[in-house]
Amino acid sequence: MSGDYLWDRSGRPDPDVAALESVLSELRHRGGPLALVPPAPSRQAPARTRNWRSLAVPLALAASIAVLVAGTWFARPQRGAPAAAVSAGSWKAAPVSGSARVASEPIEAEVHVPPGRWLETGPGASARLSAGEIGTLRVGPLSRLRVISDAPGEHRLALARGSLDAFIWASPRQFFIETPSAVAVDLGCAYRLEVDEDGTGRLRVTLGWVGFELDGRESLVPRGAMCTTRPGRGPGTPHFEDASAGFRAALASLDDGGAPAAGDVLDRLLREARPRDALSLWHLLSRLDRLSAAKVYDRLATLAPPPPQASKDLVLAGDRPALDAWWDSLGLAPVSRYRELR
């Protein structure tokens, strides 16, 4: 972890720190006064219970103070920032190395980036974009990033080209990044997003999970996995980065429009699949023709047996509750929560 991270959130956070912040995000300071509720009187309890209860209020007070201090620390304006820097929900940019511009104007210190403005970095340069209640982004060289909206519950940015590393502590589905071919939906996570000049994008998740969406097509990408997206096609099939080379090559061929029923591409992919590759096979169930999906079902059933709700007939018919029940049984992420927040 960079020594600057705990001071100004620059650099890559230690995974343990990132995980702790994610867990505590629901308890973060929200600007209101601290409210303590006195314990209600109760009947005499056994000594052991009384000892624990006697510690409840001090422990709750200590936890509240810790969260209050942490929220104030992370949401505070950067040192040297103008007093007019804006509310905790607005976006502020600062150069980290090399040259950076906001609305075509060079910046040397932290500035507010209102909706509609572009943040751009030069060759070999990087910049930081942050909002106290949402998260922080490390923007890489030759990047072009625009703030679309900073309304409560709808923080939306657009990455036209370049790269960024995002660490988000906002509640799920409050932060979105549009690319030329998909939208990354934050679900409480840290991830890297890259966009090439031709609009091809790559998402790599390092903490939590991310939804990658376009026009009803969705990919669910958990920690340790990646997903490629292409203009005109949208997000491809996610896979874990430690999948075999043969598995990844076959998956890329399917995503590029290969005809699995006419060749051995799908058979090769199914032979290479490990239990961990259930992530990819689950996505293919709703993306292939029925005959090919039936082959995927049979292989996935041997790697990760389906729950009773996910019968073959229902899954091949595209029944969403059946597919979601199988996903939930994989232990990757709570898809039901994802659906509720849509």
C-alpha cells in the first residue's frame, strides 16, 4: 500500500484496508449528529449476561466514534484545497504526476469537476478524481473521463479512453461508469477499467463485484475475474483470470461470434472447464442456442450441481428465477440483492 493512501487516498490500497472499508461502508458518517439510545431497564440477568450488557453501551459508543472519525477523515477536503471545494458528493480532481486538464485548462491543484466537464491526462501522467461519499479513482495516462451526473444516488461518469483504478465505498448501484460499449455498475468494490481507442474495454475486479451491462445484456464479474466488452456487442462472458489458456481462447472465440454447434470450440471449452469456471458456464446458459446451452447445462451440472429450482427445462427456457437460484448456489455474489437494486 502506498504511504500516501491514508493521507490523500492516492496510490493502491492494501487489500485488508479495502476490505475493512467495504465492510464499514454502511456505517460511514453521514453528516448527522451522533444519537445514542439509552438501554431499556430489564429484569435481573445472570452474571455473565450482565457483564456483557455492561459493556454494550461503551462498545457501541467506541464503534460510533470510530466510524465518525473515519467518515470525517475520508470525506475531508484535501490539504490546500479552496474553501469553496463543494459538498462531499461532488467530484474533485488533482494531478498526481505529469500534466492533467479539466475542461481543457491545465490544473496544478485540486479543482471541482462539475457535470459535463472532461478530465484528461497526458502521456505518462495520472490524476486523482474523488468524491467523499462515493469513492476515489486513479486515472491513468492518456485518459479522457467525463462527469455526467453527481446527483445523490446517481453518480455517473464516462470513460471515453484510457484507464482508471476505482475504489468505491458508496452503497451498491449508486456509481456508474459508461464506456463506448458497456456500463460498469458498482456493487461495492475495487476494480480496473480500460478503454482502447476503438472502444474495446476490459474490466478487472480486485474486490467485491461489478455488474457490466448494455441494453439488457449483463455480465456479473466477481473478485479475481475479468470481462471484455466490444462496440456493437456489449459485455462478453466473464472469466477468472487463472482459467487455462485453452478455456480462455475458446471463450473468446464464442464471444467473437463463433458457431459452437458447427465445430469443436464449445467441446474444447467444456473439456477445459474447472469447477471455478462455473462463472463462465452460467453466463453461457442464456447466450447460446438451445442445443449448445444443453451441453453447457450438462457440464455445469457435473461441476456445480444445480439446486432443485434449476431444472434443465426451466434453465433452457431462460427462466430467470431458475438461473438466479443456480447462480446463488455458486457462492460468488448475492444476485438477488443485485436484482432488488435495479
